[in-house]
Amino acid sequence: MDEAKLNDDPRQEHATKPEGPVMNPDDTADPVSTESGTDSVSPAAGNEELTAVIAEDHADGMEEIITDEVLLTEQEGILPEHADEFEGVHEDLAKAAEAADYSRLDRAELLQALKNLIANTPIHQIGDEADLIKINFYKKYKIENERRRKKFIEEGGRMEDFHPEEDPLEAEFKEVFHQYRELRADYNRKQEEEKQENLKAKYQIIEEIKELVNRSESINATFQEFRELQKRWRSIGPVPQQNVKDLWETYNHHVEVFYDYIKLNKELRDLDFKKNLETKISLCERAEELLLEPDVPKAFRILQELHEEWRDTGPVPHEMREEIWNRFKEITSKINKRHHEYYESLKSQQVKNLEQKTALCEKAEEIAASGISTMKEWEKRYREILELQQVWKTIGFAPRKENQKIYQRFRAACDDFFRRRREFFQKMKEEQHNNLQL
């Protein structure tokens, strides 16, 4: 569609909900464990995967100490299993919107845009945009080569003798894009190395927790050291995903052994429970604020972070554990429902967009196939095609599976029309030239 400024980058219209079901908030599913910063397992990972009870059943009458993780295993899983995909969709939407002008840049501007992107943006955040710049660059590169080829043939050259000339701009673009790939690979390698170091650090903390049971110091001093180890544990970043489950189970086991060993006196234990309750009340309040957040995917993403904090918070008083969990669970269900409805609405709108684009394709194909024999009729149809292109640009994304197909269909119809129009005027020009020779 080289006759009009139709946005011809199909990637910009791919920001749809990823394939796979959107879980109903009330469905049973494992909460998401993303790579973005948590190394704990999900609350609903199974009754055999989380140790539930830290008990004191001795004759001194100390009441049972039960971690809130038992509630997490008793209740339904409350975060949809495809939560990480939803977040990816939201990011795609934002990136597509930001990158909407790349199709309007020439190749030199696209090269500079890639350089600016690499210089000013964290390397792990520019993958989609860098690829989009590359697509637009080589699309224009191909168009320019095609124009040179046609000109070569029109001037008497043979098609098989045409060879694209060396393009310094394309060579520089290749080099810059290669540099980006190397930076990205180096970043990923460092991330993996950091995760391995985090894994070692967390296993070291587990070893230190194991050693606490051999101390002869006072309970208070031992308990304070234990709290410091927990604080260090939470400050360490993510670990390799394949190690998350084993790491959490090992950590949780030795935490339980520690609680059993020191036989927390009631006052110290109650103080710890009180602090944990205050933390979980704060988490509930922060979750409730998300109900007012207009950005639904953002609210859902923050909710996942709150669940990670919840898992890292210790037990609360026995009489409050069910009440505080039910409060948090109820808020989560409401946010999940909003999230589900948001993507259902988006999906419905995309179906409508596909219907509108299909109608535009049919109209463009009808115009392209119509028998046009006069200059006046060609100009009339030309304006109609341009109008269809303008309408196309006002319509949002179609469903992911259909988006590229419908775009290619519309582009093919427009290209066919413009090809026939050029042939008509070329033929008319030749006839006028021949008449002048007579």
C-alpha cells in the first residue's frame, strides 16, 4: 500500500490476551510464580508441598502454633494460572502504542531510533521495540530495492542481471542490531549468574538456621538472630525457577524445626504473632486500595506482589488466622473478577474489530476487482480506497490469530488496486506518446 500512509505494521495490533483460558477467580488454580522477584512457592501448591503446623504439645500447656500456610493449602487457589501471560499482554499493549510511529520513519531515522533505544533504555526492556524497528527498516529496504529493480528493467536491463548495490545504511544497521543482541545475551547471562548466586546465598541461610538449634545462648538472642536470617532471606533476589520448589520446602522445614526447638515462650511468640498480624492487615488494606485502581492489569500485577509478601510473612494469632485470610481472599477474588471481565471485554471488542476490518476488506476487494475504464472513474475509486485506509487506522486490534491474516488481506486488495491503477495510467501515457509520434 505504497500510495498511502497506512500503518502497515501488523505487530502493532497484536496486543491481545494470550491464548489459553482466563481463569475464573473462584476456580482452583495455582497462584502465579513469576520470574520478577519471588522464589517462594504458591499458597495452593498442594497439601504435601507446604508444611502446615508448628506445634507445641508439651505438658506446660503452650497452645498450638500454626502457620498461616495451612490456610493457603486449605483454601482454593485464588490467582489465575495464566497471570504471567496477562501481564505480558498488558506490556505488549503499552509497547505497541509507544511504537506506533515507526512505520512513518525513513531508514536513517529508524537506525537512529535503534541507537537511541539501546543508549537510553535498559537492555532487557527493549526487545519488542528493537524487533519492530528492524521489521520496519527491512520493509523499507525491500521496497527501495524493488524500486531500483523496476527502474533497472524499465531502462532496458534484464531481470537476471540486476544485483542490489551495497547499502552502507543497511550494513550499519546490521552492526548496531548485532551489538544489541550481544548486550541482551550478556544481560541474560549475568541474570542467570546472579540467580545462581542468590540460590547459594539462600542455601547458606538455611545452613545457618539449622545451626541455631545447637546454640547455648538465651532464647531471646537466638530468636533475634533467627529474625535477622529471615530478613536476609527476603532481601535476596530471585533464584532459578527449577530450584524454587525444593528451596522453599527445605527452608520451611528448617524454620519449623527451629520453632519446635526453641519452644518459644508465650510472650515472645505473641509479640511475633502480633507483628505478623499488623503486616497482614496492611497487606489487606493495600489490596483493598487496588479495587479503586483504574488500570486493571496493573492492579492484578500488584496483587501478585502482595501475595508474595503474604507468603513471606509469618504466622498470626490462632484466633485471627482464618479471619485475616478470608479478608485477603475476598479482596483477591474481587480483583480477579475485574481482571477476568477486563479481558473478556477486550476479547469481545477484538471480535467486533475483526468484523469491521473484514467488511473493509470486502469493500476494497470489490473496488480492486471492478471494471474501470476511465480516468474519472479511477480517481473516484482512488479516493474511496484512501478513505477505507483512513477508516482502517481508526479500528483497534483484531484477535491475535486473525490479526495478521486480516491485515494481509486488506493490504493485498489495496496493492492490487494501486497496481491496476498504475498500469492504466502507464498505458494511457504510452498511447498519448504514440499519438504524438503520428
